[in-house]
Amino acid sequence: MPKWIQAEIIRIEQRSETTRSFWLELEGVDNFEFKPGQFITLDLPIGEKRLEKWRSYSIASAPDGSNVIELVIVKVPFGKATGYLFDLKEGARLTLKGPGGVFCLPSEINHTLVFISTGTGVAPFRSMIQYLKSQKDFPSIHLIFGTRHKEGVLYLNEWEEISEEIENFSYDIALSREEYKGYRGYVHDIYKKRYSNVNDQILFYLCGWQNMVDEARENLLTMGYKKEQIIEELYG
């Protein structure tokens, strides 16, 4: 596979007021192989230096043997990269490389997996969950998703359907600006209450806003969990 790949945007869907999914079809590749949780890097015409024009986004879809991947991206106020991307239409072409990253599932899953996310930080978890759903054995997974308003909850219909279909999957939504099913608050309130009894058979995956990840890590360590039980990825 070449280092840099050309891709065409074949579909765009508005997920919320500020968030869109982009489906990219990679050219010259029959099967884009990656591990759930990995990312790709876009080379955008918005600057000269690498740090100015390279942007990495987690793949939100699961590997399915095709050359199509989904990215879910939030538009950043005054952001050059997302401003450029949100001006594109279906049929536009992009240059990317990847996959990259080690924010992945363990080779053998012998633990309960707790996925804690905010905003588009749910993307790698969506890839992992969809992948595991296609496998024979689905481990115990608890997804905790936080955002401000209900309209910003990504893939809510999927979480509802999977929780009804698979006994081992559950999810909780934390909204900071309104109630959801009688609850209003932050992701920290949920895991601190649910996992107050320390258990070495739990792996916590953290992905989202940096303040959330930092606070969750410190909370879990203070609660008595080992650093080896905490895997993290930052967004912004």
C-alpha cells in the first residue's frame, strides 16, 4: 500500500448541528486493513508545513473488507481544517495515509471494557463495538458518552439497538446542559458511582476532550485502579 492514498468523498451525513460523517472510498485499494480504534491522517491544502496541514481522525467504521471508511468530524470554530472539510461536497478528493495508532482492543479480551468518551471521541469506540458485534463472542462493554445536549449524542439509535440485541452491551448518556432519562451531569459521575468497588478485571478506555481524559485518569487512579487498566486517546 502506498504511503499516501487518494480518496473520494462518496457520502456526507449531518450528524448534529456541528458534526458530520464523511465516507471515503480509497483509490487503488481493494481492502483497507486497519484495527478498530486506529486513525488516518489527511494532508489538506491549508498550509505549507506538516503541522499546519496534517490532521488525524479516528476511523468510526469497522473493518469490513472494503475500501470505504467513515470519519465523524466536528466543526471547530475558526478551525482551518474543519472549515475546509465542511466546505467540500460529495465527489471531492482527499489525500490520506494510514492506518496509525495503538489505541486498540487487547489481543485477548478477558476484561470488562468501559468506554468513556465525549464528542467525536466516540469514533474509535464505535469502530470497536461494530467490529465486536460481527464476531462470535461479544465481551461485556459499558459505553459512557458525554456531551452538552441530546442532539449532540452520536449514534444513539445504534446504541439503543445493540443494547436490546446484545445482553453484554450497555450504555449511559451524560448531558451537561439538559436531562436525559432523568439524569443531568457528566461522565465522571457515572463511572465513579458504577465502579466504586475496584476490580482488576476492568479496562477503562478514555477518548475525547483533553480535560475529560485528564480528569477521568486522575479519578480512576485515586479510586484505586492501576495505570495499566487505563488506556487513553486525546481529542483536541
